[in-house]
Amino acid sequence: MSGKYCLDSLSLSQFTESDTIVSRNKANYPLIEGLEITGLAAEGKALGHYNDIVVFVPLTVPGDVVDVQIRSKRRRFMEGTVVRYIKRSDIREEPVCTHFGVCGGCKWQNLPYAQQLHFKQQQVEDQLRRIGKIELPEISPILGSGNTLFYRNKLEFTFSSKRWMTYEEVASGQPIDTPEALGFHIPGLFDKVLDINKCWLQPDPSNPIRTAVKTFCLENGYSFYDIREHKGLMRNLIIRTSSTGEVMVIVVFGENDPKKIETLLSYLATKFPQITSLMYTINTKLNDTINDLAIECHTGKDHIFEQMEGLQFKIGPKSFYQTNSAQAYELYKVAREFAALTGSETVYDLYTGTGTIANFIAGRCARVIGIEYVPEAIEDAKVNSVLNGIVNTQFYAGDMKDVLCDAFVAQHGHPDVVILDPPRAGLHEDVTQTVLRAAPQRIVYVSCNPATQARDIALMDNDYRVERVQPVDMFPQTHHVENVVLLVKR
């Protein structure tokens, strides 16, 4: 691969905060000198102001003063990259990960954790007030995560026959000895994969397993997947760890080569006896999803377990479970506290997933009715109820706006409490109206997107007042934040 080709494919995301960038100015794209970074906006973007125009600058933190080369212009904002640091912020922290600034994750590693929590708290309050425009109580201090590194229980890595090159490699112009990668997609580039040396998100044996798989495949001539040509044996590697100490590994192959598949899986089972569930599938489709594929168990069980307050939750290869196990417990405790259950209530758990919240609260109410779009998740929810001897849950699969209707409420009884945990897009208008007609005394709204949450609770404001707000940090080193709002019938 020539140096010129590499330079043409270079992304600005490859430059770290310590680099000085010299590049050609585009027409009418200014170099802004001495820009002070004054805050963080939605999605965690750092920003400053230039002639009353917002300027977004990645990899900076409030308090930095920088020279910025503008890369794109819009009518109301511009985006650019740092050419030179004039002054580094007093709150800046040295990132622990060597991939910081290139990998799409952990974009706030240059912020001390106390500052991360401060900005997340501010983000929740700003979005609820600015978008919701409703009366709010004092917002409780955000619940921080006990672990700020190695907190995830699931990671998915991608194999690539043409790895993403670092700035130093591009600048050297030298040929690349090992073009293969096993790592993460570069943000916004579906066909570019960064080779990962060490990831600080998931505890061991995640890193040793990933490293061993890559080394074995390289030494034994296993082809890495080419996403443009749609060929190659090694496609994806999924590693799940649990609070019980169990480990699940799922290897996704892009071709069916029984001998090589068996050889690799046998090697993994021998080298890592702590793997309690070793599984595989063959994916020859154009997309990476495995939810529609049969997944075979090679060694051990076809599941692992999570545990919470003595309850066990069975996790299969397709199961959803909150990726920060310890903080999931804190989140569910908040939801249960807000529900204020006395033992006699009928609770609707909407967007129940695998029934974790439903089963978690079942012992404190009369019955729980869970609804979820994914049929496999509902089957997991039922299994988890049986596993824990819970008999007062019922689960239904289907599109929420179709299942949750007035007839459903009439058949199953009006809820005293509704717990909502929708996807980032928030509630469908039909769902909101059905909930309002069902008129529960309390609504507990759990959200991973305070902006859509604010929009939804504003639509309920005539009937419900916001009584409590509790942010919870599920994802340290990122701008993402969960928020729980308690609404009480007026």
C-alpha cells in the first residue's frame, strides 16, 4: 500500500490531542487563533465561540485555548481540529488508553471523572428544562459508577483484512507488514477497523482472548473478513463476562470451513478453560447482525448467568442485558424506589427487554405485565421468572403501539404503576396516549436519552407532575447518561 494512498484515506480522527496538524486550508475555511473552549454541548462535543458562531472542536476540554483549522462550515456553526495548543485546561486528564482520539469510544478519557459527572448532570438538567419546559423539582445528584474502567460486560470486535492505519504509519510511508485487524470500527466509516492492542472497557479475560484469537489466526493462515468484497473466514468476535465470573465467547465466521472452525474453537477451549460458554455461527449475509442466525454451542453451556439480589438472570447469545452490571443494579433500585410498591399493585413494565426490571420488582407487587418487541427477549423473560420461582409475571411480545391498546388494558386491568424504558427515540405518540388513558397513579420513566424523555414528559404535563429526577451514570468515559423520572398523577 503506497504512502500516497494511505494519506488520501487519512481521517482527522487519527490525530491525538498532542499532535500539531499542518494541512492545506480549504477555500474560505479559516484558521481561528486563540479559541477558548468554554463548554460541552449535546453528544459531548466541546465548543467555543467565534464571532457569535459556535465552533465544535473534538478532543478538547473546557479551559483549553487552541488554534483551530476549520474543516466544515454551516450557517450556524463550524467544526474544526486543533492545530496548536496555546493553553491546556487545568481540568484536563491524561487518557489511559493508547487508542484515545482514534477509537470511537471513551471520548471523555481526557476529563476527570468528577467533571464527567458534572457535565452529565448539567446535560440532564439543560435538556429537561430547555426541551420539556415544565416545572421540575430539584434534580438529585447523579449516581456515579464505582468502576470507571473495565465496567462493560459485553464487547463486539470486528475482523478486517485492511486495518486502519495510524498517523505515524501514514507519515512514515513504509509498507505495512500486518494489514489485518481485530478491533473496533472507526466512527462513521463502515469499512475501517482499528486494530486494538488493549481495551480498558471490559475486564479480563477479554483482552487475552482477543489477542490470542488474532495471533492464532495470523499464524495459521486464517483469512480476515473483507467487508467490501464480502469474503474472509474471520468476521466477528463477541465476548460477554458476568458478575458471576462466567464468560461467553461467540465467534462469527464469514465462511463455512469446518476444519478451520473446529481447530480454532478447540484451541480456545483448551487455552481458556474459564470460558463457560463457547459458541459460534456462520454469517454469509451482507450485514453483521446475528439475531436471525442459528448459534451453535461448541463447549460448555449455551448461556451464562447474571445475579442481582439473589435473583438469577439467564443470558443467551442474543439476550439483552445492561452492559454495566453493577450500575444496572443501582438503576433498577432507583426505578423500584420510585414505584413505591406496597404489594397490591398491578405494574406494567413497557419495553421490558428480557424482563430484568419486571422480575426485579415482582416480589413487591401483586403482578407485573411486561411488553417487548423482540420475541426472543420475551422468552428469556419467561425463563427468568421460572428460574427464580416468580409466578406473578406475564409477558407479551409485539410492537408496543399495537400491543398496548385500550382493549389490552381492559383485558389485563388498569395499571397502578407504569414503568417505561424505551429506546433512544422515546415513546410513540400512540403509546403515550394509551398510557394517559390508562391513568396509572405513578409513571417511572427510565431513559438513555434525556432529550426524548423531556419531549415525552412534556406531553404528559397536563395529567402528571414530575416529582423526582435521578440521573445514573452507566457509561463512564462517555457523554451518555441514563435518567429516571417519577411522574405522579395530578
